[in-house]
Amino acid sequence: MKTQMIISVLLAVLCFTPSTLAGQAAEDEIEISGLVIDRTLTRFGKDFSFYYSSYWRDLPFTQGFNVTLNETVFPQAGTLLTLEINGTKIYSTHFGRRASPVKEKAEQAVLISIDYIAQVKAQALTGEFSSDYDGF
């Protein structure tokens, strides 16, 4: 009788106390950053993504920054490709229906990305926050 009572008390304590494993799991979460998310649709967009991603991999200090490449197709007019870093639109370009200099546009986008990242890191160091950056 006494052991049954002790067991029931222990079960009640275990059931109604917050789990330390859940708290530990929240502390051990892994954040993935430095990604290039490719949402392009056409050959020009895929080529742009290929060149941009290869340059992005070579950049140091991209942890904490995620890049999203979005492409909107306009029939008879070409496509509009936009580049966002952490949700901020920093670059936009148009690809016509004919051959376009995709590699040069990817290099230009990487340079603008480097400038944006440097600006964000400088603002973090100085404690200033300016929303004057338009990226175009």
C-alpha cells in the first residue's frame, strides 16, 4: 500500500513538472543561415542562380544572411528577377527573351550584396540603423 502511494506521488510529480528535456531541446536548436533559396523558373534564372550561388559560397562572413532569388515571368516580355537578403529587396534585373549577359548580371548582384552586407554589419557595430538603402 505504501509503495503504491509513493509510485502514484512520483507519477503525479513527473506528469505535472515541465520537462527539462524540452527546455534543453529549445536551447540546442540549430539555425541554418547563409543559404541561397532559388525560386527561379526559366533558363536565364537558373543560370543566374548558378553563377550567383558559386560567388556566394566563396564569400566569407555570410552566416546570418539568407538570399532569396525570385523570378516573375511576363509572357512576350521576358522575366523580372529580384534578389532579397533576409527579406530586404536589394537587386532587381530584367531578362529579355533573347540572350542576356547572365554572368555579368550575377557578378553585379554579388557586388551589391557585398555592399549591403557590409552596410548591415557596420550599422550593427556602430549601433546606428538607417533605412536609406534602396539597392537599385
